[in-house]
Amino acid sequence: MNDKIDHSEVFDFAQKADYSSDSIVSKRIIQKPVGNVTLFAFDKGQELSEHSAPFDAIVQVLEGNAQIIINKIAYELKQGQSIIMPANFTHAVKATSKFKMLLTMIKE
């Protein structure tokens, strides 16, 4: 798989990251002082443990299903759905199946 993304290229995010057994793959797509866009591929059962961040972030589920926990409340998301994780609230991500997501964090 060619996972490099060139400027002005038409592409499908879900095709730009492969699953890896028992792990989480992440790929920074854009990194700027005002925010980041990161692509993730989670194997089933993998998770990002509860933490908080000082910035708002939006999760877009590209493939599969996930549980997103925000401030101790669990939300079940499937392909095509999104959720905003507000700044300074605890949140966690759990893969209920293999899934891919795009995380956009806005710093300003």
C-alpha cells in the first residue's frame, strides 16, 4: 500500500492506513501550530486509555465500530459517524471491532 499523500491528490483516508495485529497504527496527515489531523487504524480490542487534552477534537469513524467515552459516558459510533471531544474533558477510545478513524484536533 502506498500510504504517502501528496498535495492535490484525491484519496480515501481508509485506504491510507493498514491494520496491524494487536496494535494501533497512527499516521500524522497534517501537523500545524493550530492543529493536527491524524489517521488511526485500531485492531479489535485495542484502546486509547482515558486522558484529557486542552483542545477540542473531532473523531470521524471511517470504517468499523468504536466506543468513545467522554466524561464517563460511552457513545457507540459506526462508520460515517462523528463526535466532538471537548477540551479538558476526559475521554477514551475503544475498538469494538477493527476500525479506522480520523482525529482532528484544533488548538486555537
